[in-house]
Amino acid sequence: MLSSRARSLPASSTAALDAEIKARIAAGADIINLTGGELDFPTPDQAAEGARRAITEGRTRYTPVAGIGPLREAIARQLTEHWGCRYEAAQIVTTNGAKQALAQVFTLLCEPGDEVILPAPYWVSFPHMIRLAGAVPVPVPTSDTGFKITSEALLDHLTPRTRVLLLNSPSNPTGVVYERAELLALAEAALEHGLTIVTDEIYGDLVHEGASFTSVASLGPAIAERTVTIGGFFKTYAMTGWRIGFAAAPAPVAAALTAVQGHTSSAPSSISQYAALAALTDGTEAELERRAAELSTRRTLMRDGIHALPPLRLTAPPQGGFFAFVDIGALCTRPNEDAGTVARDLLEHAGVAVMPGNDFAAPDHVRLSYGVGTGDIVRALDRIGTYLNSI
């Protein structure tokens, strides 16, 4: 009954593990969950009020496929003022989360058999989205270059079928942030060979001290004309369940994306759109600054705690997002041991859930989220330390 594409498609390992852990916690298990891809902060009051207002005022009907005009204008303004890009509202398409934007963009850009270059480690869904579009993912190892693809590595992996360069900065799972010069070298190489750049910048507003975020589309008009920016702002606003993402793209791509969306999901929830609009326009700056300071504290706790737990090792310190990517290779001393084995041992013997790096193309790493409270971080690190001392 199922197509070959469906038969070859595994469930999302991150979503499956997160669901398993939450079910065990709900059943009474004493587990500290460091697997999640979201912050534990509440939705801002302004966004919640925007949603209530939309319901009260009857703004619960279909909206334009690409989203309500004021939200698209607010996103374009945010990209201009905060990231230095130059987008018009007509170039913004709001989607049901950033995942939908990514999946649709690969469908638009790739013919069957086209190749998409992506740095490895990568977010677990990237290669599957690419395959669903009929294209071929081409992972480029980056463990020797600080988890960043270089322009030289990009050129080494080009073939006549290469169509897209996929970037993700700040990176999930590694937490690295590309410097402006690094992105410029990659973008110039991509343009020279006729590639389109798809850049997932969902964590662009979650950059820690010592790092500086650069949006690829801010590097110049010629680069922007070959770039599709994927975002959401709503990791920042802790609104993941509201399912609002966006693509910012050259006008022809935005128009094609709107057409595809019009025949599939149509527009995102009207109520979520109005909540997102309020988050962007109703004065959340002070709250975001407070949250940024709290996240910085959590990141420092996690980083320093891992440094104090040999044989764990941070290959690269987390610069953006809210993940620490930890090398656990020294723990894999028996045949067939890998991150999956270590993650299962930590869960069963320490009561700490971490995300194994196997499906990130890093079977010698685990991902730890510091999107949880400081108390949970301290307790989790203490439990991990106790377990390591026992083996």
C-alpha cells in the first residue's frame, strides 16, 4: 500500500524519544529530560493576549495563504532591523512551523536526483526532507573544522547535480555560529557555481556572548537573490506549540511557495498568526532580555559542568541556540557501543535523558539541552557525574 518513499522514511528520532521520556515522566518516573528542542519559558503575555483578542474579535477565519499582511510586514521589519536583511512583506510566507517551510522549499528547488550539500552533524530531519523532495542529501563531515563546513570542502563535494547548499547557524545540534567571513566565503563559492542557499536561522536571536550572528541574506543583494531564509523567531519567544514559521525568499520563490501551500495546508492558524504578531509588535523586548540573561546563565552552568566531568568533552563550546554537543567517545569501550548505548545507560542508571547523536551523523556525541531550568541542569550534571564515577 505504501510508496517506496514512505516505506523508507523513519519516524523522527528526536520526536519519538521526547515523547517516550514525557510518557515515562507522566507515569511517575524520576527523569530529568534534556532531550527537548524548546525553551521552558511560558508564551509571552503579549502573545497570549493577542490570541485572546483574535478570538474575541472573531478573527478565526481563513487568512491569505501566505499569512496576514501585518504579520508579514512585522517579520520583514524584524529581519531588516535586527539582522540587516532587506525583505519586503511580499517576500515573506508564513508557514506551519519552520519545518513546513523547509520541506516545501526543497520541493520547489530540486528536481529528482538533484543534490543538496549539508554539513554534518546536521539536524535529524534535514536528510529526510531532502529525500522526500526526490533529491539526494550529500553530507560533508565537519568534525575537523570546528563543526563548520568550509568553502574548500564545499567545492570538493560539488558535482554536476549539486543544486542547493543547506546551512544552519546557529547550529542544531552543535551550537556553533558561523562568522561573517566564513559565510561570505561559502556564499561566494555557492553563487559562483549556480547554487541556491537555504539557510535555517531559527536560532538566530539566541546567540551568546562572544559570538555574533550573521544572516546569509544580509551579505549583499546578489547573495540575497540566491538565498532562502528559514526562521520563526518563536524558539526565541518560547511559542513552539503555536506552529508559526516563515520563509523569506526572492519574489519568484515566495510566489511558488505560496502556490504550493495553497494546495496543501493553506495558511497557518489565524489565532497563532495574531499571537505571533503581538509577540513581534507589543513590547516584549524587556522580557526577551531577561530570558536571554537566564539562558546565558544556563549555558554557563552546562558548559562548566561538562568540563568538570571527564571523560565527557565539548568539541565546540555552545555559541547559539540552547544545546551542548558532547563527545562521549571515551565511554564507548566495548564493541558496538555508541551514543545510543550511552544515552540508554544514562536514562536507565542516572535518570537523565539525553539525545544520542546517531541520527545527527555523530554516533560519538550526545546532545544536551539547557532549555530547562538551572535546578534541573545542576541535578542532571550531578547524576551524570555519580554515574560516571560508578562505572
